[in-house]
Amino acid sequence: MSETLDILYRIDTASGSRAEFPIRLDPATLMLADRASDDSPAWTRLECDQCGHCPLNAAETPHCPAATALVSLLAFCRDLPSFETVALEVVTPERVVSKDTTAQRAISALMGLLLAASGCPHLAFLRPMARFHLPLASAEETSYRAASMYLLAQYFRRRRGLPVDDDSLAGLSHRYDQAHRVNVAFAKRLRSAIEKDSSLNAVVLLDLFAQAMPVSIDDQLAELEPLFATYLED
């Protein structure tokens, strides 16, 4: 097993500037290998717009893990408008993905990866998706990946004799509801840290799926059912 799992985000703006964001994941925990420092900005302190359902306390965790994971990204997009076109390139061990897209979509993709691996307890369920990161995934792709991840997790739980969510995806819906609450509080936190709207809009994009998942997962997956026709034959 390699020392870290490395993913590189490269963003070129219309003005000709380039920013690179190397992400190093611990292959065992799927958390960011580079942790927060004591000199992180004030807006990253845990008690600054802390999520109401956050299980952490400032005595043991002075800085919000999710906030500290985004410090470099926020510095880059401080003056970047949401709908400016950027050239995005993402290098993973398996492939290179490149696309011209809006700043908010590029930032949202990177933000989703960083938050999943940040150490936030309510976003920890997304770490397997960080390992198999798919930048700029569509809503259909995300539904497929999230449901597949959750059902595979139930398989592993069953093998260990742990309780499983056999009859529904209620547990996944609950986790996405908790993620939505994180996103709402996090948007408040970001307002004190940015000048342009690209970061806030990136959170909005992330939150659209988190909001939709608990109430529409059955409908979303019903649209995927025809793809499994060969599995449904008697």
C-alpha cells in the first residue's frame, strides 16, 4: 500500500492564472494526510457558526475539520466569480479528467472531495466515494455511486454480524440529511471568509443533492432500474 493516495486538481482561469491543489489521502483512513495547523484563520475555529448537531468540542478539536480543509481553496476563489469559465484538470492514479466548466462547478467538485476526507464526523460516510473520486459527476452518477456505496457497506456490516439496513435506504437518507445540516451551517461560516460568491454557490451545488436524497432516493433509483434488466429475469 502506498504512503498516500494522491489526487491533483489543476484550475486555469480565463485571466491566465493557474492554481494547483494536491490532495493527499491516508490510504487506510481515507482522511486528508495534511491536518490543520494552530495558525488556521479565525473563521475555521470550531465555535464559529458551529453546526448545531456537531459532536465535537472546542477543547479537544479547536478548529472545524471541514473548514480547515478548505483554507487554501477559499484563498484561491476569494475573487473568482461563480460563472467564470475555467479549465479543470483532475489527475488521479487511474486517469486524468479535463473539462471546461464554470468556477462554481470546479470548486464544488474539489470541495466535495475535501469535505468528505476532512474528518467531519457527519461527512465521514462519504469517504469511500473520496477513494473512488469522480469529478463533475452528474446527479444520476452520484445517485448510483451513493446507493452502491451504502449497499456495499451493508454487505460488509452483515459479514461482521452488525445490524443492517435490509429493506430500504433509510440509513443513507438519514446521513444525507445530516450532511445537509452541515452545508447550511457551513454556508454561514463561509460568508465571513469570502468576497465573491463562487464558494457559496459551490456549497449550494453540493447541498442540492444532499437535500434531494432523503426525499427522492426511491424515485431516483427507480429511474436506474431498467439498467438492471438482466438481473431481474426469473
